[in-house]
Amino acid sequence: IIQASDLKKKLEDLTITKSNNTIASFDAVSMYPSVKFRQVENAVEYFLRSAPENDKVSARKCLQLVKFGMANTLVQFQGQYWEYGGKADVYDKGLTIGGYESAWLADLVAAYILETAVDLMLGCEFDGIYRDDGILVFKEKKTVEECEAWLEQFQETVNRCTESEQLQFTMDI
């Protein structure tokens, strides 16, 4: 509720008009299972880049616990337990939907993606993402083709920073 009211206030403070702006929402398709441990690891390392060394050591120990958890998640279905992702390498396993840490790890990876795509956001009055749902308010009116070109550049940035093509984004204008 706080995040929704904060977003509403930020958007109301902008002078958005149909004739001067384009509002688009973007969405990650199947984000949780598409976010692999490697992306979590890359996001942690990115945000640690200027942290004090003792914080880096602590964060990397915590990252090893996350890795263990992602490698050994059990799923219960009709009284039977199954190992999520089977015997696959932890680097190939995605976040579990409903997993304890999945929500904040999805937020962490989403923040990392936006940080690496900051140049693409320069033409925006506002940008934000919450897990797999994002919103953009472009500073000017955009054509469908310009929005498609923006999404293509954004997707290329996502692919580069996640070292994968599994996390795919769509857009509604």
C-alpha cells in the first residue's frame, strides 16, 4: 500500500499530458523462473562494487547461503516432495514462485537491470520497476515504432547484463 501510494504521488507531481508524453508499462515474462542464480550473483557483485571490504565478505557469505537454498529447494505437491529443478546445476535453476527469498531477489535483479539500462531512461520523466512490472513516462510523445525500438534496446541491455536471453520483456503503450 505504501509503495502504491508513493508511486501515485510521484506520478501526480509530474505534469503528464496525452499530447506531450507517452506512458508505457513493461513486464518481465515469467520473471521468477527466468531469474537464475548467476543473475542474482551478478546483481550482488554490481551493488557491492564500492562497498567496504568487510561488507563484501559478509554479503558474499550470504550469497553462498542463497546459492545453497536455490540448489536445494524442495517443493511439496499432494503429499510428495520434489527437488525443484531436479539435479540441474544451481546456475540453471530459477527463483521459485512463492519462495521465501524469491521476491526480494527478483527486486534486486530488477534494480540491477534498471541500473545497467540507465542510459535508456534518460528520455523518461519517470521510470520504476517492482519485481516484474515496470512503468515508463517518456518526456515526449512516442510512436509505436519508437517504443518498439526502445524495448529492443532495453531487451539487448537485459540480455547483456543477465548473460542470458531467458528473461524477456513485453510492453504496453
